[in-house]
Amino acid sequence: ILDSMRGRLELGGSHLNMAGFRAYEQKFVNAQRIIIVACGTSWHAGLVAEYLIEDLARLPVEVEYASEFRYRNPVISERDIVIAISQSGETADTLAALELAKSKGATIFGICNVVGSSIARATDAGAYTHAGPEIGVASTKAFTAQVTVLTLLAMCIGQRRGTIPETKLRELTAELHNIPTKVEKALELDTEIRQISEIFKDVPNFLYLGRGYNFPVALEGALKLKEISYIHAEGYPAAEMKHGPIALIDENMPVVVIATKDSSYEKVVSNIQEVKARKGRIIAVVTEGDTVIPAMAEFVIEVPHTSEILMPLVSVVPLQLLSYHIAVLRGCNVDQPRNLAKSVTV
Ligand code: F1P
């Protein structure tokens, strides 16, 4: 992860200044809508992009499961840009979704890891993530690299559209350069997270909650746990809890809450109170130095402070480590989970 992050950040925005993006820059500026198609972890990166692009570039974004989109009769116009995200670049559903959008006149921008892959070749333009080979089946560093590219993309479009103030752009650029060190610090939580994993390795269910930028991270945390440890896990927007999942909470339910200091912090504190009132076992991912949530949660995982917009790059790491340790403690093969293929080509 760190190598791919460093590589990415040393290159700065140069991946996005490549000829492909420059040639399509004006299309992004004038787009009426951005549709993101992807599957699995890549879909979660797409969800982060929805927040990023709407916040920074003020363009409407739809994030679609490629596996559904390809079988619908979606309304697509020539002023739509479809971003196809795929680690392998070979996922059949994502390829079919982009082909469908292309046949209706949309411009296709690809974000793939594997150079020369089928999806990369089918796009009009794109940016490679260059995260290096994903050894295991479950995507981890690819997610980080995808979100990094999408952040740079949102910043570039925002700058060109004049929707992001110069000072904010400068702040974000500076903070992006601090992210590799912060990810490194998050990786140092390894021993601590292993201890937490010992306690929860035999539970049958997990709930993951997050708001705003941390909502897709909650989904990704739940997916990682399902994929490699075979424990049933659900990710929800924290505010959605009261519309159903709250019925699941009792003293046997571990609830991972991503509760870093951001604009929804106070609301997340109320969600934690609701879980606590029902005796749920709270594992909270908090910002270093927070004193409020540690007084309420049973387990606390502290990550370094960063901008709300960049937090998914940091907050996903402890959740990946949690899944990894639980899976290893359960004797699961984390690199080759049962029933999963690296590229789903059918
Ligand atoms: C999509 C994906 C992965 C998942 C598994 C199956 O792959 O759902 O996110 O971890 O490998 O495929 P991709 O289109 O990003 O290669």
C-alpha cells in the first residue's frame, strides 16, 4: 500500500495530466452527469468518488453496480461521462456496463490497475492506478490507489470548473502528501488490532457503521470481513441504523463505528449512544486525541487526523487489518478465499 501510495503521490497529478485526461478535460468540465460503474471493492471506491466529485466539482454523480446496470435500460446521453473502475480490468459485468454506455454515446473514462487490460482498452481515456499486483483475491491496496486517483480527478475537475477555492485546493494538495505517513501510522496498529481480533474471531455477525465519506468505508470493512473470514457482516450508513438494523443489536453484536472527527461527528456520537443503550459491543475508529468516544466505546482504534475528504484513505486500513487478523485466527486462507476469483470474467 505504502509503495503504491508513495509512487502515486510522488507523481502528483501527472497521471491525470496524461494526454488521455487532457484530451477529455473539456468533456469533464461540460459533463451533465458522471455515472460510475464498478463491482465489489471498486464500487465502494466509486461511492467515495460520489462524495468527492459532488463536493469538489459540483457535478451530479450516480454510482451503479455494473452487474445491475448492464441489464437495465438506463437513460444515458452523450453529455454523460461513465467512469469504469476495476482493479483487474477484466471484470465481465464492468466491461459489459461500459460497452452499453458507449453504445449510447457516453464518454468512457477507465480507472484500472492492470495495464492493457480489457476494460482499459475499451475506454476512451483513463488513469492507471499502478498499485502493483494484488497478490490476494480481495482488493486492499487497489482500493487505496483507486480512491487516490479519484481524489486527484475530483480536484482537477473542480479546479477546471472553478468550483473549488484555490486555498482549499492548496490545503488538500499539501495534505495528500502527508497521507503515506498517516497510512504508515495506521499500519502500526497491527498488534492492537490483532488483540481485538482474538476477542471477536468466533462471532457470527458484525455490523459496520459510518457517515459521509466514512459510509463507503463501512461497506468496504464489512465486505473485507465477509470475503476473507466468512463472517456475516453488514455495512450501513449510521443514520440508517434506526430504520431496521437497530433490531439486530444486543450484547452479542460487535458494531464497528468509523467515528473520526468530521462534520458528522456529533451525529455519530448519538449513534454510538444508541448502540450502547442496546448493549452492542462498540469498536470505534476515532481520530487521535478524541476523548469523548473512547469514554463510550469498549474498544478504540486511533487513526491520525486528516481532512474529512481524505479520511477514507486512512480509516480503511484498520478495517482491512481487522478482517485480516480475524481471518488468519480462524484459519482461513486470506490470499485465496473460497468461492472467490481474482477476476470475475463470466
Ligand atoms: C471486483 C471484485 C473485487 C473483489 C473480488 C471479486 O474486481 O468484486 O472487488 O475483491 O476480487 O472482484 P475488479 O473489477 O476491481 O477487478
